[in-house]
Amino acid sequence: MFIPMLMAQCSEKQGEKWLPLCENLIVIGTYAQTELGHGTFVRGLETTATYDPQTEQFIINSPTLTSTKWWPGNLGKTTNHAVVLAQLYTGGKCHGIHAFIVQHRDMETHQPLPGVEVGDIGPKFGYEAVDNGFLRYHNVRIPRDNMLMRYSEVTKDGRYIRKANEKLTYGTMVFVRSAIVSTAAKNLGEACTIAIRYSAVRRQSEMKPGEPEPQVLDYQTQQHKLFPLLATSYAYWFAGRSMRETYLDIQGQIMAGDFKRLPELHALSAGLKAMSTWATNEGIETCRLSCGGHGYSHASGLPKIYVDATPACTYEGENTVMMLQTARYLMKACGQAAQGNELPGFVAYLNQKGVDRCMIGDDLSLVSLVSAYQHRARRLIGKAALQMKAHMERGQPQEVAWNLASVQLVHCAKAHVQCYVLKNFVDSIEQYGHHEDVARVLTQLCQLFAVDGILNNAGDFLQGGFMSYDQLDNMTAKLLDLLAAIRPNAVALVDAFDFSDHLLQSVLGRYDGNVYENMLEWAKSSPLNDTQVHDSYYQYMQPFLKEMHKSKL
Amino acid sequence: MFIPMLMAQCSEKQGEKWLPLCENLIVIGTYAQTELGHGTFVRGLETTATYDPQTEQFIINSPTLTSTKWWPGNLGKTTNHAVVLAQLYTGGKCHGIHAFIVQHRDMETHQPLPGVEVGDIGPKFGYEAVDNGFLRYHNVRIPRDNMLMRYSEVTKDGRYIRKANEKLTYGTMVFVRSAIVSTAAKNLGEACTIAIRYSAVRRQSEMKPGEPEPQVLDYQTQQHKLFPLLATSYAYWFAGRSMRETYLDIQGQIMAGDFKRLPELHALSAGLKAMSTWATNEGIETCRLSCGGHGYSHASGLPKIYVDATPACTYEGENTVMMLQTARYLMKACGQAAQGNELPGFVAYLNQKGVDRCMIGDDLSLVSLVSAYQHRARRLIGKAALQMKAHMERGQPQEVAWNLASVQLVHCAKAHVQCYVLKNFVDSIEQYGHHEDVARVLTQLCQLFAVDGILNNAGDFLQGGFMSYDQLDNMTAKLLDLLAAIRPNAVALVDAFDFSDHLLQSVLGRYDGNVYENMLEWAKSSPLNDTQVHDSYYQYMQPFLKEMHKSKL
């Protein structure tokens, strides 16, 4: 993150100085934003950079315990420089968060510089191999030039000048989030690949007395665990891809200072980041548990996928905060729609009236499914807005009203994101489903994604009589039909991800299906099996047992 | 598990021989049930014990790769004996699964005995310190006396005699499962303690401009994540306790051969084991994620609670299989009710007609909540039974019909268990809530448990017009009211668990709330901080950087 953040925030001249130093591995850097006391709420960071016009230097300080920089990757033991976010003070006034290049270790000896405390933050859930560090500054002085000055500047005599529009950085955030969505979809796809392949190898219990044990993938309950996750993985893969493409489409406009489409894209990307990483987080564990005991073994590869994927729920913006960012935009859009203004792309459906009654029939037409999701999102967004209004009418300040409605705000943001993901899935079938068979199977996955979502949120769809009780009952029947329809293609649908055995690192999820012989081989290679009797026996057990027997004589 | 299984299955004479050997640590044993190819489906185990009347010995074999014993604790490197489950053959006939004491390591040298392959199964998700092993037998001979003969016997000349009723072992299963439910509740309580205490220490973001940052526990979204889990922890704690008490109450009857109440208790215990461990599994991770970045650090204590708790979803009966056991009993009960038979204790509500309309009003009376849950369970159980019937009428054999209805069967079992847990929560308030204030706050928790469950399964309650749309809207309003009502007591409610700091091993969840200074202290104690510059710098980084610079000159 050091080089991207440097490039995003430095002036041209600064780039010319620092980038060659990075390239030649003289500067090895990290990006130091998060502190012990503050994460997603960047404005609350406490590290200070105070300008001293006498020496034309900034003085960097960690004035409180909670201002200790915490978590930056490679910070503890590896790097010698950091892009540090700090509150900028000049002329006694705080100008908010800015970025500075600060050196923390000597280039020759690698020892921490005077005034710097730096070290490892201790063991974590996964990420064992990452050198996450802490860092404290005590009056560390850096040249004025080390402030990254693309968006604002402090002059030699200490005047603060704001230069460019910071909205540019929102574009970068959209891009980073689209990558997180795609990675989440990939991680969930990996877990599905392992669980579905293994479920086709594993045989268990009796379905019919006297017949061979069936593949566990033939159990309806197993299909019900795994196939909706498979559909979800496809759905978010398409969503991540579309978001990236949309961003690249409008990148030119953004660079030219036209930020028209950025707010809706930025808002959607926040919610998509949250929903995709949550779904992946839960989904990987469902896949792992669906593999029975062997899912716990590292031979399955699943624990590693989980601990690698779960931090995405928190980094680059904590998920609930992200959902509320999406909700904030939806509340604005809802207000604009109420005033008769036309809304852009992803929220245009809020302008439409839609159908009064759910039109989903036996054919599960994609149009009717999207329309039901739009109805639900429209209703929930409107309801959250009314809730906000009601609290304010009862005399609550806006901020308090926001908090009092926040559970409903998160819920409506969820409905909006799911609506987008479904609509985008449908559009992607148009785009990628040129072959009839591919289109058919993608349509089944898309229907499963939609139907499963309806059943998990049935109250939202029934509310107000939109969906009838019979229609809901039919959803259960359709779900079960879809599971049976997808079963013959399930292994092919994960093979289509084309993850190599080398990437999956899973004995359970091997492409060739030779699970059991390789489980035993894998176990035998455990270092504990290097000897028949482990050293600990001679060192601890044998003397202890002898002592015990003596004492009992 | 070695000694309990030995005691449960041995004859009196065998107990007299083996227990002193265990007590004197001459025999160190494990319980070897699970194999590479079979877990919960015990009948499918493949290890064989073939009786040889010539020598009056059993010959133990692992005839297939998948018959390799896999997972038993302390098996790989520590123990010298095992209680082994194997298919018993005598006179050419298989008599099913029986238990045998088999020695696998020499008592003097600790070397594996001839014909035995034994070792470690490799690293796992959590349980790193547990010596889980594998074991294969090649014609290992044991004396006839090593078959555990409480329930059946093989005579010297090889005749097979069934002796006692195996239903006795069901009682033990109920007892073990009640312990799992209580442990699950405890684990979830630990995670809630850490997350709720930390949320009262952590301050973040702005609620009102210019005011100090609020405790994150004041955010509605944070309350919505944590308080339903707190209520769930209390609910399952009461459930585990009641199940244990019920078992102890009827233990005398069981020992006297009266198994009347055992089936309903056994069926309930299966579903409770599954529901409590699933809820705990998900809940711990929700708690961890609610702590932001610090939840990932082992300083939080949460990752360890998770990896310790999650195996309970799989051991002692895989959860989905457990749910289907509950469902099987419910289908029988439903059939008996249809024939006008009176049903016992936990399923007696299936005999009742109940109310047609949901009676939940503004007071959220506990009676009306229980009655709504009973309605839902009754309807879903009846519907699953109809589904089964419909499949069979279409010509499907019963086993296939069972599989085709299994998603609905699991769902109705879930409704039954939740109904029991709620009813038992209500009863426990009667039992423990002698003090008015305690009763009031327990009632709020109980209402939250019920209302949250209704909102998460709203379709079930709306279906057929049982609950009205207005009532459902009111549930959301009540949920938010309850979160606010519980907030002032939340920390006290976790303190009431009385988990010591020593037990929790959590810097975030410290009783004294001094989180940040102790986070820094904890980090500084990381071995990586023993030196300012880590050895790896001199060994790898410095030479690499020098080489790089040279090559660029």
C-alpha cells in the first residue's frame, strides 16, 4: 500500500524523488493509517504533524496511547519508511488528516531512529506470516517536503493551501473495493470447489437399505448448504467484474473533473464490499462444516481460506460502516426521488412505481424476480426514510435519528445491494451466456440465488401482501427443484472456476478425486511422524509413568 | 473418552480388571470410533473383529484404506490402548458394531506393536495441542475377554448372545449432549463478555458533532449484533441445564428398564446439540467481527474460543444428521397425534389446536410469544409430514421421500427446538427470577430472543395470515425498544456469567476495562520484539538489499 498511497497523494516533483528510491529498494515502505484507538473513522486519528516554520520541518508525535500506529503490514520488523496519516497543525490550527513520509529505521543498521518506538503487534488469527507492527513517534522531525502535496500544501512560512478536489481519491476507493468483491467471490468459489468435489467423492449412510452408500452430494440437505453458495460466488464474481468495468468506463470523466456518476458508484461499492465479504465469511465456514471432520484438518485447505478471507470484513472500511455509507446515499436519493428528480443508473428504480403484486410464477422469469427485489428495496428504503423523519419530528437531532434508525438503514442497504447483484447477474447472463446450455445453467444459478434470498427474507416480500402465501410456498418447491436441477452440473460448475490443485492446496478438493490415499500420505508427512516414538515420550511421559508406579508400590 | 466408554460397555468382571490398570496409568487409552471413511454413520464403520474359536482370540483388521481409524484424541503419539469399535464376525456372520480393547503400543518401549500402524493425522484448525491420530491393524490378535461384554457376548465356542437393552446407551448420549449444549452456551457467553465489555470501552466516530466519541455499545447496530447473542447464550444455558436435570430425574426409570420418556428426550437432545453449537459457531464470529481489527488479534481471546468451540458442530453427531434425528421423532409424534394419541412432555403441544391468530400485542406477553412459536412448529411439522406423504403417494420409496423432504424436515426440527428453548426460557424465569429486577431483565432478554427469532423467520409466522403485517412491523419496533432497554444492563449481564480474566485470556475483555495499555504491553511481549532488529534482517534482508544495489550500479 506504500507505493499506491504515495502515488495517489504526492505531487509530481515528490513522485520524481521518492519513486526511484522505492524502485531501487532503498526505501522499503508501509502505509500507516490505523491506530490503536481508531480504524475506519479516519477523522479520529490522533497522530500529529505540527509545522515549525523556523526549521521548515514537521514534528511528528504520538500524543496519546491510542494514537499508536497499529496493524500496518511489514511495519514491525521489515520497513524503514511509512506514509503516515496525521492531523496537520500549522499556525496553531488543525487542518485535518494529511499524509507524510516518515522514516522509522536507519538505512544502514536497520535500528529504530531516535524518537521512534516500533515493533510487532503479536500473533493473529491467520496472517501469521504478515509482519503487522506498531509505531510511536516522540518529536520526530521531517523536512517540509515530506508532506504529500497533491491535494494541499503548507508553504515555507506555514500557510495552508488546499489545491485539488479530494473526490479523486473516491475513484481509487471504488477500484480497490471492486477488487475486494472479486477476491471475496474467488475465495468463496475456492471453498465451494473443495466442498462440492469432496461431496462427490464422500459416500455416507444409507439412502435405500442394502444399496451402496450414496455420494453426500445427493443428499438434499448437502445441496441446500452448498448450491446457494455456489450461486452466490458466481453472483459476486459478476458484480465485482461489472463494478471494475463501470469504474474504468467513467475513469476518464473523473480525471476530467466530472464526478457526476461517482457518488452512486462509490455508495454501491461500499455496500457490495460489505455484502460480498460477509457472504464469503459465512459461506466458507458452511463449506468447511459440510465436509464433516475432515473439514477441520489443514489437509482440507479450508481453514486457511477462511483466515485469509475473513479480514476483508474489517479492512478497507468496517462492513457495518460501509452499509451505512450506502444507506446515506440511498436516503439522499430517496429524498430526490420524492421531489420528482430523476435518479441515475443504479438507483433509477427508485423513480419507478413498480408492480403492486409479485409476478413471480412457475417459470421463475428473471424479469419477475428482479422486479420483486426492486419492490422490496424500494419499500425498505422508503420505510427507513420515514423512520428517520418520524424520529426527527419527535424532536431528535438528525444524528440521533440516524442512530435510532440504523438497524433499518443497514437492512435497506442490504436490499439495495442484493437487488443490484441480482439485476447484474441477469445482465451478465445476456453478456456471457451465448451458448444455450451455458445460458440455461447460469439461469438456474441465478434463479437459485434469487429464490434462496426470497426465502431467507420472506417477511420482506410478503409484507403488505406483495407476495401471496401460495407464491411463498411455491418458492420452497422451486428451491428444491433447482437443487435437483443443478446437481448434475455442480462439479462442472466448480471445475469451471479452473482453480489449480496448486492454488487450492486441498487434499479434499483434488481435481482427480483421489482423496483418501492422499489424506493418509499427507498425514504421514507430519513431522510428528518422523519417529515412531516421539522425543516427548522419553523426556516427559516415561519418567512420569515410572515415578507414578514407584509411588504406588 | 476411553474410561467412560469402557465403563459404559464392559461387564462387571471386565471393569474389575481394566479400571485399576487405567487408574495406575499402566493402560493409557483412547476411544477409537471414527474412521477415515465414516463418522456419524457408525453402522458404516469398516474395521473388523473376527472371532477365532481355535485360539479364543479376535483378529482385528483394517481391511480397506477408509477403515483407518482417524481423529481419536491422544491416539497418535501418547496412548498404548484403545477401545475400538469394529464389525464383529463370528461363524462367518456379521453381528454389527461392538467394542474391543486393543493394545497398540508396547508398555516398555512405547513402540507400535507388530501389525499396528499408528501416527499423527497432521495439523488442524485449532486443537493444535491435541494428539489426534490414525491407526491401522493388520491381523492383530486380542484375547476373547477384550470384547466389552455388557450388552452382548461371544462364547468360547463362538456363539453370539445379545444380553441387555442397548437403549441404556441412549441415556448416556442425552447426558453427553446436555453437556455440549451447556458448553456451547458458555462459549457464546465468553465471546459476548469480551465483545460487550470491549464495546463499552471502545469509543469511535461521532454521533453528535463536537461531542466526545460515543462508546460503540451505544450504536444501535452494535446492540443489534450483540444483544440477541447474549439472549441466545442465556437461552441455551437454561436449556442445557434443564435437559441435564430432566435426564437425572428419569435416570432411575431408565436404569430400571422403563424407557418411556427416553425417545422424546433423546430426540430433543439431538436437535438442541445441533442448534446450540450452530448458534455458538456463528455467534462467536459475530462477536469477533464486532470488535473491529482488534478482534483478529489473539489478544482478544476470540479466535481461540472459536477454534475450540467449532468442532462441537461435528463431533458427537454431525449437526444436520442430528436435526434429522429430531425430525424423525417429530414425524412419528405427528402420526400418533393424527391418530388421536396423547403425546408426552416436549411434544404435547402437537396435540393442541392452538390459536388461529397470533396474539402478540404491545406487552409482548411471554404466553403469546410461546404460543406463536408453537403454532409455527406445529404448522411446519405438519407440512413436512404432508410433504413426505405426497412424495410417497407419487410412488417414491420412503427413504427417497425422506431425502426429498429433508430440507423441510430440518426446518421443522429447528422450529421445534426453538419452541422448546423459548418455552424453557420462560419457565426458567419463573424458577430463577425471584427478585423482581432479575425477573424484569430476564424477561427482556427472553422477549428479545423471541422477537429476534420471529424477525429472522418472518415468513413462517406470516404464512397463512397467522401474524398480521402490522404485528410484524411492530416486531421491528419492539426489537429496537428492547435493545435500548437492555443497553444499561448489558455489561452487568455479562459480568453475571462470572468468567474470570484468567479463564477469558482476553486483553479486550478485561474486567477492569484497561484495554489499550495492556494491548501495548501484550504486543511488546511478542518474541519478535526481543531484539530491535530481527535476525532475519541480517540473514536475508541485508544481503539481498546489498546484492540488489550492487546489480543496479
